[in-house]
Amino acid sequence: MGKPAKTEISELTLTWEGGYVWHPKDYGGPTAFGVTCWTLADLAGVDRPIYPRNQEELNSPDVQAFFRKMDLVVRQLTKEEAKRILYTQFVQRPKITQLPVEIIDQVADMAVNMGPKNALKLTQKVLREITEDEIPTTGVMDANTSRAAKAVVAQVGGELVNDALALARADYYLSLNRPAFTRGWLRRAAAFASSERAKRTILGMIPT
């Protein structure tokens, strides 16, 4: 009998996201339990500026005005509401539920942290490296990605695949060159690794 399907976001994700936060260097702006003001605005149909791609765009008057406008809305979000939003928007909607249950928590956490498209691209890249099959890195869940993930987990085990994902996300975080967040991101990746060896490897990547 297989493991039961995931029906909610991991408590570990909620632990890492914490409650309300508004970091001046975070493109996400005001955030509560991992739900950003951008997500809430999209769900409510609120007009918003283009998502910033760098610090200059983050500091633009339009973006900062949007953050101030949405701040109270974010502050009023409850943990239960956030859990529901995170699961529907970052697990169900991008069809991460089609992956093997052994790696769903990891990929879902990546989706919350870096966006579903980046999370799925990274997952597809890892699957390509393990299987050496030509799995397109589209960032979109499809039948080929689902089949490949299930076959790999059945062949080498969920822990090995999960560790490979944790290591890949650690490399991804380092490539972003965002010093204000790198330490926390790497500790988060280590928390989702399965083996102590992978955890130690990732923690060893933390800049001194």
C-alpha cells in the first residue's frame, strides 16, 4: 500500500516562513506565513505593478506604494487562511500533487520559496541528471515529468531523489547572489534534505 496523498502544505514550510515579515530587500514585500502581498492581490483581483527583478525596481515608487497599500491586508491573514492559499496556489494549481509523495514536501516548499515554475524547472533538471532522459525543463508539470519522477523514486528511492533536490536548490540559491538571504535559504534547503550527509553538505555551503 502506498503512502497517503498530501492534502496540505508541510508544517515545516510554515515553520520556515514564520508569521508576518516585510524585509526591505525581499521582492515579495509584506508577507505572512509565506503568502506574499502579490499572491493576495492576484487572488483579490487588485491592480498591481510588475513584479520587481532587481533592487532598483523594488525601490520604485509604484512598488513601494503597492506594498504600503497591501500591508494591512497581509497583516490580517490568519495561519489557517495561509495554509489553504499555499496548498491551492503552490501545490494543487501547478499540479505538484502529480509527483511521488516522497518528494512533494520538498518541491512544494521550493514552489513557495522560489515560485512554482522555478521549482518545477529545478525538479525536471534533477530528473534529467538522474535518468539521463531528455525531460524538457519547461517549469510546467506534464505526464512525462510525473512518470519520470515516479520511475526514478521507484528505482533509486525517495530519499536519494529528495537529497538530490535539496542539493540542487542549494546550488540555485548560491547562484542568485543574494547575500541577505543566502544563509537562511541554505539552512532551509538542509532542513528538507533526507540524509544527514546531504544536510551537512548543504550547511557547509553557507558563506563564512
